[in-house]
Amino acid sequence: MARTRGLPVVALVGRPNVGKSTLFNRVVGDARAAIVEDRARTTRDRMYGDAEWNGRRFVVVDTGGLELAPGDPIEEQVQLQARLAIGEADVIVFLVDAAVGATPADQDAAELLRRTTKPVLVAANKADNERREQDAAEFYELGWEDTFAISANHGRGVADLLDAVVWALPPETDAEIARKQREDEAEAWAKEMAAGRLDPYVVTEADEADDGGDEDEADDDADGEAPGAGIPPEAAAIEARWDAQMAAEDEEPPAIAFVGRPNVGKSSLLNSLLGETRTIVSDVPGTTRDAIDTTIPWGRSEIVLIDTAGIRRRGKVASGPAAEKYSTLRALKAISRADVAVLVLDAHDGLTAQDAHVAGYVIEEGRGLVIAVNKWDIVEDKTHRTFDEFAAKLRRDLAFIDYAPIVSISAKTGQRVQKVLELAVEVWGERRRRISTGELNRLVAQAVERTPPAVVHGRRAKIRYATQAGVAPPTFVFFTTDPQSIHFSYRRYLENRLREAYGFDGTPIRLVFREQVREKRSPRKRRARSR
């Protein structure tokens, strides 16, 4: 069973099209968290989201509609997902439709819920006016005393329902209390900072150390000046922000998204890793619609796995159903909130143009990348050289991501699926690699000495200083005399030298070139110092 970080779980269940996803979005505070469409059976997998009410945090689970005899292979798996959500829940919210009234499908769902010992709250949704609120009273016949008339779309009555949910939750655990205490301390610190009672560290000109000598203007034009000879104030300010960035990123566990075309085996890979049916798997492309988050333990910490819908070509998305459009948007959004993306390819199909497009989305977002070649078990006539030849061709065809690790897997048999997570976590660490300023400038000096920048319009740009400005992805700022003259090929050369020295496997590197303008000393100041 997927972990929910020690928080209690509230499951939203009911027959199809009663508004479970709309209520889910309102409770978690994100109007676009789950796909909402005026059509039954839009939701398929379990959707998880964090919520807080009256100072109590909990996890909300959106589910597909409960049906006893769906008569469809995919819908049968939807029912399995809904029952799994019921099994892991601490409190169940049973949604019905006040506009339609009690139906035989509601009675069937109620019969299923009577078998559980969990607290059940009935929410008669779509009670948008007083008449429908009165009509909602008929749902007391289902047998539960706690019945609430609500409108998930407008928020009417939702507060009363959440009050009852929090009341029905089990007592807070020690882990919950400790987490709340840490959050309260962090919030108190933030308020003190906002009120101006704490002074942030700021680098001023007075803090800058004199670099030990008066350089003539002629010295500034010397070709032999090495990177790092003079530290610009901008670089000092960049380094002053470093610790704050690292501290903020340490709070969140690594997030790993499985992305790719439809029907390449992303959901099968997730289920194989978890050892349970976490997401619905079918040969029908487009089965997964939402981006599904699952938190699992990893060593002494945890990681978040994100299963996504298949990313289709733009033409097919534009002409397809609304649910498919939203699915693609959520898949792209999942890439932007992940640390590392695992691009799943189909070994039988090989690399396609759409696979390359998806890889491009990952790089544009600056995320780490692992390439998992799935269905390796069905590749025929394999030899000890088959994978190496396949990987070499991939690197030629995807030259812009030749730094990404490649692994062959079979989600069906479980072959090397754990290796995917191991590589993804390694890439997550590479994205956070920090190079000291002195070490970086020594490397840059050696690279420039071996191959200096090209001469443009009779002048050669000089790289005076380099510093690492951030991680995730690693970002380096180069202070130079003429940034515009640094050709793309030379930027690539510097990136290759960085990768040779420090790895950065699986992560893009950002190189930023800025102009360093040195102030010219006045003749009076120079004469005064010469005395």
C-alpha cells in the first residue's frame, strides 16, 4: 500500500458523476487538481491530495464511480481502485446527487459501504438552493445519521462537512504532532522576517575584500589574465543566496515522474515497483488520465512517484476529447513539478519522433532524465551486444541528451525495474551537485588555456570569473568581457569540460554569460596610492 506520510486518509466514494472530483478539487484547494468533466466515468485511478481543516492535516483520495457490475475491463479495474481506497481510508465520504435523488446505484454503493467499520459521512451534492437542500433529506433512508447537503461547485455546506470529517478522524499521531510543531516554528520565523525583526545577511560593498593591488587599465586588457583574478560584487551576491536555496530544497522528497507516449508501459512500471495495482493498466491507449502521485519509502527517507497520462502529438490532442486534452496538460505539469523524469520507451517500436518531443519537454523544464526502454523481454534474437547497439543509436538520435543514463527493463516481468529508481535517485543527486568557486575557476582556467574563445571582430572575449549560481539544474554564471561573442560551440565545449570533471549524469546544465564592467580608477586616486 502506498504511504501517505503518516497522515490520516479521507476517501471520496459514490456512483459515477455525482461530483467527487469537484469536491476533491475544492477540499485540496486546487480547481485543476483532478479532471472534471460533465460525463460519467472520467476519473479512473485514485487521486491523492493534501488538505487541512481546523488545524488538522489529512490526505483526500478521489476515486472512480462505484458500480457492482460495470461490464467493461477498464471499469472493473476502476472498481478495484475504489475498493482499495475504501480499504486504506480512515474516514469515508459517500457522495450522492441531490438533484437526481436516491437511485438503485446509490443503494448498491451503500450496501457495499455497510460492510466497512470505517466512519461514513453522506454528502448529498449539487444542493445548490434551499429546495434541493430539503430534497437531500431523503438520503437519510440510506441508514447513516451524518448526512450533509452540500454544493461542491459553489462551496455551500462544505465547511460543515469538513468539520464532521475532522471530528471523525483518529487522534493525532506523534509524527503528526512533531510535523505540526516544525511547521509552526517555520511559520513563526517567516513572520518575524516579514516584520523586519530579523536581519537577513546582505553582502555590501564594505564587505568586499580588496583584492590586493591596483591594476592599470592596460592590465585589464592582458590576454593572460586567468579566470578568478577579480571577484565581482554580483558573484558575491549570488553565493550569499546559496544556503537559503539548499535549505528550502532539502524539505521536499525527490519527485520522479514516468512520462512518454500512450501505451508504452508507464503504469505497469509503477505497479511493478510498488508490488500492487496502484494504477489501471490496459492495452487501450489513454487509460491513465490524471497524474497520479504515490509516496514510497526509500532508505531512511521517501520518494514521490508520479504516473502520468501518455503525451500525444499536438494534432491528436487538439482533435480529441476534452478529458484527453486535460490529461496531456497534467502530464506536462507533472514534468514541471518533478525533479527527475523517467522517459519510458517501447523497445518494439524503438525511438519515435514523439519520444524525442517528450524528451525535449523534460529538458526545457530543466529536469533530470533517465531513459527506460520497456518491453525488453519481447525483443527477439538478443545477444550480449543488442543493448549496447540500441543505446548507441539512441544517443546518436538524441544527441541533445547524450548525458542521460539508459536502462532496458520489463515492467511485465520486473526485470531491472528497481534499477530505474536507483538511477533516478542518482540523477537527483547529480542535479544538486555543488562545485566550490575556487575549484570551478581552476577548471575554467585550464579549459581556456587549452582552447581560448574565438576571436570575433579582432577581439577575444576574456572569461574573468565563474561561479555556480544554483542547483536543480546546476547553473553556472561566467563573467566575461564580451558575452555576445561566446559562440554556442564554445559554450558546449565548457559544458563538456564540466561533465568530464564532475559528471552531472542525467541532468541538464545551464551556462549563463554576463558582462563584467570594471570601473576605471581616476588619475587622482592612482597618484595618491603611488605615493
